[in-house]
Amino acid sequence: MSAVYIKDHSLNSNEIERYSRQLITPDIGVQGQMKLCASRVLVVGAGGLGCPVALYLATAGVSVLGIVDYDTVEISNLHRQIGHQESSTGVPKAVSLANTIKSINSLVTVNTYETTFTSETAMDIIKNYDIVVDASDNVATRYLINDACVLSKKPLVSGSALKWEGQVTVYNYENGPCYRCIFPTPPPVDTVTKCSDGGVLGPIVGVIGSLQALETIKIITNNKEGVLSGRLLIYDGMSAVFRTVRIRGRQPHCSVCGDNPTVTQLIDYTEFCRSNYSEAAGKVDDRVEHHNIITVQQYNEVIKSNKNHLLIDVRPSNQFEICSLPNSENIPIEVIDKQESIDKIEKLINDKINSNEDSELSVYLLCRRGNKSQDAIKILDEKLKISRDKVKIQHIKDGLLGWNESIDSSFPYY
Amino acid sequence: MKVTVDLSGGLELLFDKKKVHQIEFSDKNEIPLRELILYMRDNLLKERAELFVVDNTVRPGILVLINDADWELFGGIEYNVEDKDTITFISTLHGG
């Protein structure tokens, strides 16, 4: 019978009821809802940003959602990645998020891509969608998504977050700028902080992901004027300040969206950015001489043999506070080059030497993954004035994560 | 002249963890932005300079705003900073 009452549109009674509150919202209406119900959106990343983005787009009634993520759910994801459950630990994130979505709105078709988004896979995946959402967590993927959107002429809703802050903008929309117009050159690798190193709060990615979902809805429903293109929204959660600033328009000399582009197909973004399509740290390369390195197994032997030594943990103090090895001294890498720190280390060394004058003293440097402890070697090599006949400085390869993996799994993993 | 410098996206960590800095140049009416950046590097920076300045300009990945708008709209590093201007340095974020 409902056909008698419903006219000139394709929404059925179920859809009218389900979407009623947004259907009666000004500037959505029947036309807007029909557009939503016909739209296809690709979300790259099913983490802190991807979860709220995909959940809100699904509940708003998009027709097809694509979700790309190579990773699996871990317990340490759950404080912010609200589309996953404890029971999904170990399950691919794309699948876990798709399952949550289906339990909320079974009308949505969800395509999952349990793969790394790369130059080889991007264009083939993107071609099935109208709009792309960047909910990734690394520089290389951000440049890749941008170029793929420019080359396939799709708008890109970009969000990012770290610690207490987030940023949102829309690229490649209605002749607006692309990511490369604003950031033509990738940042130096050691200026990039990852969430796994700097931390991030759940509500921060929640806010930013929600804003990305809203911008996507505005693009779909053709509410063009308010779309966050040519502007950047910055959220400082600690100060409770939102700012929207004007950024440059499309740049005619941009290497991908400019008038004479030099990037006309996808390139190798890991090479361009000198980093991986992942924020996962992986094993740290050796950057110091072989004789400056000991393994966690060798350090374990040092402890067992009761050998006189000094252990310096160079992590930030707020990480040292979480957990540390017995008898370690915390001198964070950020301050280790200060004279005060050097004086303290020299005193610690002298005390140890005086307590056991016969043998050489080993100083071991430790951090979370065995990365910063290598920087510390170089700094101490340069600054310590104590004679090297008496002191040998080494860093512990793979750090505390290695200790957790190979020596004692009860050492907290974070 | 007085200039307000705003830092965000983690750049404040290089500048004594302060997000807002007031800088006064009593002998000047304006100062080239490049000079302001080098002044900040030489006088305010507490940590590694290469995380802020490379080749006498801000490193890639930092967006500079002049009174809340992209510096590219005002000639970029060639802009002359005036009394009461607010210059914002934002490090772009990549996490998610």
C-alpha cells in the first residue's frame, strides 16, 4: 500500500523511518537522502579515524562502503578504535569494522580489502568509489591517496591526529588544492611522530573522524559552499580550541594537479617519503659500530652473572614511569646532551668504578625499540670525558620490546 | 613592534613547550619573515634546529600562517612582518 503514499522518490518505508531524523534536517531532505543511498565511499584505514568515519557514513545510509586495512585488531587499539571489540583481537580490522557496521545497518554493502594500499592496488580499488576518505596513519600512504585521487578525479576527505590535536581538510574538490599543493615535499623522516610513539586520545580521533564523516556527507548531498576545501580545520583538544584557517588554492605548478603535471601515474611513495606504508616500526637498523651493540640475550647474561655495570634507560620519563628494568637510571634522550645529564652520568660511572676498581665498567643504553639508544651512544661518545680504558658503552639492540619478546613476556608491552 | 608567534602540531615542544610567544623588536617597524624565522631559531629554539629550519626556511611539513591565512597568499617567506601580526607555525600531523 505504501506506494500509494510515497511519490516521486525511491526511498522506501524502512529507509524513511531509519533515516527520519536526518531526512527532515534542512539541506538533506529526500534529495539528499537519495544521494546518500546511492553513494559509494572508500575509507582507507580502519583505525582511530576510520572507525568513526565508517560508522557514521554507514548509519547515514551510504550505499557502498569500501574499507582498506592490512592490519589486525590488537588490545592497544581499543581505547580509540571504537568499531572493534575485544572478541575481534587478531581479526583483520577491515573485517572487524565491517561486522560492526552490518550489525548497525544491514542495508549497507561493505567491501573489505585486507591489503596494504599501494601504488599497485590503489587505482583498481578507487575506481569503484565516488569519494575517498584518508584515515591512514603514515606519510607515504597520504601522498599515495592524494595522487590516486587526483589521477582518478575523486574528492579526498583528509584527517589526521596525534596526542591532543587533530587536523581536517578536503582536497581535490571543485578545483581546490590537493595535498601536494600545500605540502609539495615530504617531511624529513625524523620530524614525523607516530601515534605509537607520541600517543593519541580516543576522543581526538573521534572528533576528527566525525568531522571527516560530516564533510563526506556534505559532498555527497551537494552542500558545496560549506565544504572544507581551501581551508584547514585545526583542533587543539587540550586548549579546547577549534580554528579554521585559509590555505592556498590549487597551485598551477603542482606536480600532480597542476597545469603541467610531472606525476602522471602513481610512483613508489615509500621511496618518495623514505618511509613505509605503515606506522608499524618494525626492526630498527643498526646505525652504530658492531662493538657498540649487545643483544637482549647478552644483557640477560650480564644480569645473571652479577657483573658490575650501569644501565641507562633513555626513554621519556612518562614512559619510564610505566615500567622499567631493575636498577636502571632514567636519563631521557631529549636531555641527555645537557651538561647536567652528562655530569650525572659521569658521577654514576665513577661511583661504579670506585666500587670495583679492577675491571672495566660496561655502560648499557636502553630504550623502547633500540632506536634512540643508538642516538644516545653517539652523544655520550662525544660528550663523556671519562677515559675509555675504563668504560665501554653499548646499546641494547631491540630494546624493551625485544626484552618482552625474547626474555620475559611479563614485561609490559606498550 | 610586537609580533605574536603561535606554534601547533607539536612544534611547541621545540620552543620550551610554549604554544604562544610574544616577540618585541623595539628598534624596528617591520621585519622580513625570513629574519623572524632565523631569529626564532637562534633565540627561542630549545631543541634541535633542523626540526624547524632547513636551508634558511621552515622545513617541509610546516605550514606557516600570517594572521590565520596561508603565507603563500602573502608572498611566503618574502613577506614583511608588521606590528601586531600573528605568525602561526603548524606541523602537519600524519597519525590516525
